[in-house]
Amino acid sequence: MKKTLLVAMLLIGALMMVFANGEEESTTTASAGAFQVPAGGYDGSDVTITFYHTMGTNLNTVLDDYIAEFNKLYPNIHVQWTQVGSYDDVRDQISTEIVVGSQPNLAYCYPDHVALYNLAGAVATLDNLIDSTIVQNRADGSTEILGLTAEQKADFIEGYYNEGKQFGDGLMYTMPLSKSTEVLYYNKTFFDEHGIKVPTTWAEMEQVCAQIKAIDPNSIPLGYDSESNWFITMCEQYNSPYTSATAPHYLFDNAQNQEFVKMFRDWYQKGYLTTQKLYGAYTSGLFTSTTGVTSYMSIGSSAGATYQRPAKGADGTYPFEVGIATIPQVSESNKKVISQGPSLCIFAKSNPQEVVATWLFVKYLTTTVEFQAEFAMASGYVPVLKSVAKNEVYADFLASADGGDFVTALSAKVCLDQESAYYTSPAFNGSSTARDQVGALIAKCLTLTDDAAIARAFQDAIDECEYNN
């Protein structure tokens, strides 16, 4: 379903709510407003929570186990989950359901999905729930406060937690469930053999690409899977404008951004790099190749570490050892790495008990160390809590890290080591268009030799964003 149609449907849904609720509600239909917590919090009544996600069988097993544990505390909160294809499938189905008010209670989401849902004011804000000091009685005789304690708030990796507040109004709309980022995969065997230093800055990356090209002239030293992530991350590392949650939204056409694109264009012309769009497939295929043209570095998702590992040979060993490091930076003083992966949003409902009960379940998933550890190990994503690294089972998992059988653990270690560097971009209706446009822009510009053509390509990308908004 085209995004423009989804937007139209949600705007129709918003208008329907205006007519249904009366003129006095017309000023609030573009936002659900701050959710008001009932005086007693969750009152123990029977509530059914519907949850849309994209989990596979192994993760559903983990989820079911912890739903059972949650029900020992709150037996009258019944969680019914539905696996709905991809993240975009979840977005499309919910956008359709919002129009008739049949959206679920809870869903996997990315920030631009939430911005879309908010056209109809469909997402419940979490601030009053997070800050609530209401004491909840649980079935096992214990109690908890409805909100988050200071210790629980501080335990979240800051960049992951702050994603929920990237919507321009300062309110909290989502909670992080599990996350991924980008990391630099490199052929450690090759690097060690030739005494090559793993690059930590982009200036060093250029030097390393030149070294590799001198050793293997037929190689493409670096592959980068996501052009969009590359452009946005460079904006963050340079402190250069990309987008804003408030108008004007599209700020990426500026001299600094054109300069770094030209720099990478020059690298491309020298044969130093390729990208997914230019290569026509994930660049991990080049990185893991042991015949023909190959690469020796690949920047891709931390959750895809097993795809960056070559297949074992006939002797049962890997052709080379995989090394993993943080992606290069512009400056050590301004380290920035993208935060990705699913968050959870709670939908507004006429019965506030549904919202409060859903919050208790979200709080359980996001603050329970054992769930975060088990889910992370099963998914390849990383936990959102700092304290999970001290969990005995997860600590053993990290201790097993290597560049072969346990490459997933090695990826997780890198992700946890760079926790202070994570960023998220502003979310608004049109932020996904900007992301698509800058991805297409950098792929296009790498093939252009005329600087004036690059300037026109930037302006064209801005025009496309504004036209499609």
C-alpha cells in the first residue's frame, strides 16, 4: 500500500473522530494528548491485550515463556499476539485499522510509523505512566509502582530510551524492546597478515582502502549496505543538519553534506567502495566471497553478523576470521552510531484499563533482565538495559565471542561498548521519505563526476521530499 494512501486514510480517520467527539475535541485529534492514568492504576479487571509483531518462531517461544511469567503477577491481563509479516506490513495493517478504531493495543514500531499513526492521534503517550508512583498489588503478594523507578530509568541505554521522545513535542511515545546498529566487519586474518590497522576515523579508512587496493588491485576494499544510514550518520558525525521534527523539515541540502558526498564519490571512482544499490545485493556477499572480486571490510547491521561470516570449508574451518569494530568516525570527540531495531508503542483506547494493563506488560518486557538477555541471544539484537551485561547467562554468552562460531556474541560486545554513541533521527510525517531520498541521493552522487550535477541532485531530493509530504 502506498504511503500517500495511508496518510489519506489516517487523515480521514482523524476527521471522523472530530465529528464523532464534537467540536470541542477538534483541537486535539492530531495528537492523543497526555494519557491520564486512572486514580488506582490497574484495577485487576479482565483485560485482553492484542500485540502485533514480526517475531519468528524462536522469538515467539521466548515471548510465550515470559507471558506465562507475567501472568503469574497479573493473571487477568491476557496477551494475544499476532505475527504480521514485516515491519511495513505491521504499519500498513495498523494504519488501515486505525480508521475504524480497531487498532491493536500494542505493536512493534519504528519512529516513522508512530509519526504516521499520530496523524489520527492514535498512540498513547507514556509520560504519566512512566512517572506514576501508584502502588500496584500483584498476584504473588508482591507490589510494584506503576511507573519506572529512578534506577530503572537509569538502566536503559540512553540513546535507545531517548528514541521515544523524537517527535517534536517532548512527549514519550515508545519504549525500546531490542536494538541493533551498524558495525564494521573486517577480514581479521587478512588485516593481521598484512599489518593493517583497523580504521577508527574516515581519514584512516581512506588510507586503509588504498593499502588494500595496493595489495589486491581487483578487490573493492569496502562495502556499505545502507546508503540511507551512511548519509544520516555522516550528518550526525559532522553535526550537519539532516531533518527537523518541526518545520522546515528537510535540511540536508547544505555545503557540508555535499562535501562528504563528494569525498565518497572520489573514493568510489578509485574503486575503494561500493554500496548495496550499486552492487545490486547486500555487500556481505562480497565480504564473504573467497573467489573472484572480494572486499575486506563491510559496514552492515550488527544483527546480521552471521551473514558476514564465510561458510566453512571442506576441512570444517572458516576461510578467515571475522573481526568487528565500531564504524569509523569523523572525530573521536563526537562519536555517533545509528540506533535501529524494534520499539513498542501503546495505542489509545476508550477503556483506560487497557492502556494501563498494556503498559504493565511493556514495562515487564523492557525492564526484566532475564527476558532482555534471552531475547537478545535468540534474536541477534542487543538488550536495551545496561545491567544485562552482568546477567550470568548473558555474560557467559559475551565471553564466548569470537570471529567464527560465536560471531553474534562478538557483534553484541561491540554494540554494548559503544552505548554512549547512539543517536536517533527526528520522526515526523515525511521522515521516512527523507530517509529514502538521501539513500537514493548518495548512490546517485557516487556515479556523478560533475559537482554541479551533485548540487542539482541534492535539490531534486529536497523537492521530492516536499512534494511527497
